[in-house]
Amino acid sequence: MDLSHYGAPNFVIEELVPPKLLENHGSHRCLQLLDHRIITLAQFNKDYLSAHFGEEIKVIINNYKWGGERKLSGLRPFDCQIGSSLSQHKFGRALDCQYKRGVNGEKIPADVVRDVINQDPESWLNAGLTTIENGEFAPTWVHQDIRATGLDHIFIVEP
């Protein structure tokens, strides 16, 4: 299912929802489990980073639809053992992203993306991002979530 209607024309539901949940409940029910702000944040990642780097950037969340191994980088079921019992992933409010340059497929290191976010936090806050994970705990991905923090800056979480 294409997510254009939800403000993310470059994403499909499989990128945000694990295969078993999608198989058991269907696209429409799974969409109800996602906070729609996380869908638009995924698109913001692509748009902002593509503009920043001056070339198309591929945002990788779940990639199982195309034969990849990532299945739990968006929404996670409550019985999932990855992360904490109250992980923002389990409430449909978090993404673990990896990035590649569109032209040559070169990976963009997670620390580089965190630096980009930290150079312009206001734009990312306006897009809904409230929290990223400390790179020591997320060395190859950028955890982003939209939890309520009440802060005027991006919160750096250390699980």
C-alpha cells in the first residue's frame, strides 16, 4: 500500500510495519496502529536529506519487501523482545533508519545523519522529531521518534 495519501509518496506500508502484523491484520488496520506523524517524518527524512546532499537519498526502514533483513525498524508488536517494553516503536511513534545515496548506493553513516539533524534541529522539530538515540547505542542506524517531551530541543535518549 502506497502512503501518498498520508503524506509519504516515497514509502509503502511494508517499510513501517512488520510482515507478520501486516499478514495477520492487513494494511488498513496496521495504519491505524501508526501515529501518522511518523509517516510524514519518514518522508521528511527523504526530502530534507536529498536536498541537503544534493542528490536522491534512499531512507531504509524495513526492507523485507525487497528481500532485505530489516523487519522491525518501524512498528513493533508488544511481544517483540527488541527494545524496551514501552519502546516508542510499539506505539507506532519510532523509526530506525539507514541511508544510502541514490546514485551509487553508498551508505551514509548514521553519525553523519545525526550531525545533519543537530545542525538544523528547528527544521526537524517542526517536522515532528523530538528524540534521537545516542549513537553509542545505535551505531549503524538513526533512531528517531515523536514522543511527547515538552522540550524545545531534540532529546538524546540512552536506552
